Amino acid sequence: MSLYRNILSQALKTSWNNKYLWFFGLFASLIGSGGFEIVGQSASSSSETVMQIAQLLDKNFFSMQTLANTKDIFVNQPLNMAILILVYLIVFAIALFVIWLATVSQVAIVKGSAMAIAKEKHSFSSTIEIGTKKFLPVLMLNVMIKLVFVIMLFFVNLPLLIGVFSGQSTGLSFLYILVYVLVVPTLLLFSFIIKYVIAFVVLKNDDLGMAIKRSLQLFKRNWLISIEMSLLQFVISFVVSILAILILSAMYWPVALVASVVMSSVGIFGAISILFIAAVLAIMFLAFVGAFDSTFQIAAWTGLFVELTGRGGESKLQRVFRRK
């Protein structure tokens, strides 16, 4: 059995037989599991952020008048401002909890997948305990990679931002494309290395410095395998997403028909109830698909790490050219 077929089938088996990992997968998906997925999310959010900043600057949001208005609200409407601050603090606390849960979930899937591969006993409580212990170093790694992505993608989008204000978009658009083509492969390499760093921290109990050093060495030896694996996972995720969309699309007309029948016999509130239930079920279905896909992706990367640090491996391209 080939390297990738073995790893992917093992990841599928691990994901399906250990359904408690789906809970972790739901939150780990907030971080991103595949190299291309992480870069795509970061690039998209970076472009949106640049455009939002441009809009705020265009509306003079960062001005002395805005500061003066905020001061007036503090003086004249202290109760409203106190409520607003309380709401912001609650949102901030929820955000911190989600970050903690997403990071712990990422570690839990890595550890649970490795234990499943080794046929060791594991459970929800044991994996979340490991996740809590490794929370801080893995959080630092995730923050590190996000900062690198944000900084590099900011410079990628800088020509776009300059073009918005200068009105000279032709030459700057070409520069944007050129820089984008150069930066995105670098970001992909970072995402691959970070996955190995997390695996070394979680599975080998390395400190951050040693984990980074060993990850660079592992990637240097297996860079082609890492790229091939990421491409395979990207294709699988894309196919899964298309299938999910097709399933939901196929259910649209039956639901619309039932809602129409209910509206004619019961009334509009009955039809709204049917549509509401259908929307909730659709959201639950998408959450399930996302959780399973995230679990599968991380389990596959963990399986690859275990294989490369154990018996090693050979890329598909190397095998093809060796036969020739």
C-alpha cells in the first residue's frame, strides 16, 4: 500500500471510529487544518481587512473628531458607555474561551490520532488533559504563524491599499500579483513546518526551540512529501465541500414544497417553522461536515508525522521517476 493511501485510510478510520474527536474537530476548524486552507483563509481575511481599513480612513474614522465624540459619550451617557464596555468585555471573554478551546482541540486530535495509530487506549478526558498541558506552547505557535501571515500579507496587500487612494491601479495591480505569487509559497512552507513543530511539541515533548529545529530538519528531508500530502488534502476537502453543497441543494426543493403545502393548509407560521427547522438542520449538517473534515485533516498530518519520524517515506514523484 502506498504511503499516502495508508496514511489517508488510517486517518479516515481514526476519524470515524473515534467520534469524540469530532467535538474537537468542530473547534479546531477555527484555526485551520490544511496548508492551502490556512493560507487561503489568511489571504482572504487580510484582503478584507485592508479594504475595511481603507473604508475607515476614507470616512475619517481615525480622527480627532471621533475621539471627541467618544469623550462626549463618556461624559454625557456614562450608563450607556458602561453597558457598551461590559458587552465588549463579555465578547472578549467568550473570544478567549473559544481560542483556548480551539487550541486544546487541535492538540487533542493530534494526540488522540497518534494514540489510535499506536493502538493505545485514549478517551475524551485523556486527550483534553494533554491539550490543556500543551495549550501555551501550541497557542504561541498559532499566534506566531498568524502574525507572520498577517505581516507578510499586509505587505502583499500594500500595493492594493496604495492603489485605492492614489487611483493608479494598473501598475500597482501587477505589483500586487507579483508579490502575491512570491509570498504565498513562503506562507505554505511556514504552515507545513508549524504542523511538524506542533507534532514534536505534543508527541515528542520537545520544547519550542528544539521542536522548531527538528521540524526544519524533517521538512528539509521531506519537503516534496509535505507538498504532495497538502495537495491531496486540499483536493479531498474541496470534493467534500462540493458534495455537501450538492446535498443541501438537492434538499432545497423538497423543503420548499413541504413549506408551500404547510402554508396553504396551516398558514404562514407553519411554513416559517418548517423553514426554520430546515435551516437549523442545514447548519448542523455543515457543522458535522466541517468537524469531520478538520478531524480527518489533522489525523492525516499526524499520521504523516508518525510515518516520517519512524520508517520514513518517499514521495510519489520520486517513485515515478525511479521506475523510469
